[in-house]
Amino acid sequence: MYIIRHEVAGYHQCGALYIIITEFQYTLKRDDMQKRAIFSLFFDYSSRGLFLGNSTADLTATFFLIMLSMDMLGLLVGMLIDSITSIMTVIPVILIAQMLLSGCLFELNVLLEKIAVITTAHWGFYAFAAIADLNRLLPDGLKKDVYQHDARYVLYCWIFLILLTFICTFVSGILLYVKVNRKDS
């Protein structure tokens, strides 16, 4: 694990693995001071992109698909549950289940792996790991085939994320249709 210390404006910031280092460069131009912030991701992933030219674009596309899928899951939960209080209770449980079933915290057994197939976090994590070529960074005992820098596997993950998005959207639409027609009757 990489650990770095960086001093910004007198404060010490410490982080690990994913670190955004911010550097401020001040240059004087007549009466005003110009600030320039340079953001760089301190995670050594491959700069060669699998689909969109570079890894940053591929990671952004994956993040967008995860975001869209989770939004549609939230819409589905909103359609299934009528009470706002109940929704606020269920959402953290769903988020915790997503995190536990993603496969990034611990090794999933066969049963949990089958359940994890229907979670957005599982496919999102595997897509991120494949884009970043996580096997390059892991010790030999922790390497997996799904972490290989392979365009076919990332596309497979993206297809599952899109499929989960469409399923949640379709079921939400049906539930909305039923709710609207039930109130009219």
C-alpha cells in the first residue's frame, strides 16, 4: 500500500492507494495572483485505454454506468416502498449489501458469488479492477483472472451494468404504471 504525505496550505494530508495530490503554483501577474491546481491520481494504473483511448476515460465511463445503474435501483426502491421513512431505512441496507457483495472486501464463497451477480457494485468493481490492471499491483496469492487488463471482460461488465439499469428502469416503469392506474380507479 502506498502512503504519502503532502503539505497543502500548512495542513498535512495523508492518504493511501487512491490519493489526489493537489499542488498550487502561484505566479505573480501585475496586481493579482494566479492560482493553478494540478490534480493527478497517485494510483499507478495503465495509461493505455481499453476502449476510449486512455484509462481515465474508461474509468469515467464505468463510473457513469455505475451511477446510472444505482440511480435506477434507487428509483426501483422508491416505487416498491410507499413511505419515505421506510425508504430511508432500506437504502443504507441496500448500500451495505452492495459493498459486501462487490468482492473487494473479502473473497466471496460460491453462494455469495451467485447472489453478487445481480449487484451493481460487483460488476463495477470488476470493471475498475480490469481497467486498472489490478493484477499488476497485487501479490501472487491475490491475483484473479477477472482483474486482467482485458477489453472483453470490461465490455462484459459494462453490458451487465447496462442490463441491470434497464431491468431496474423497466420494473420501476411497470410499478409506476400500476400505482398511477390504481389511484385512478
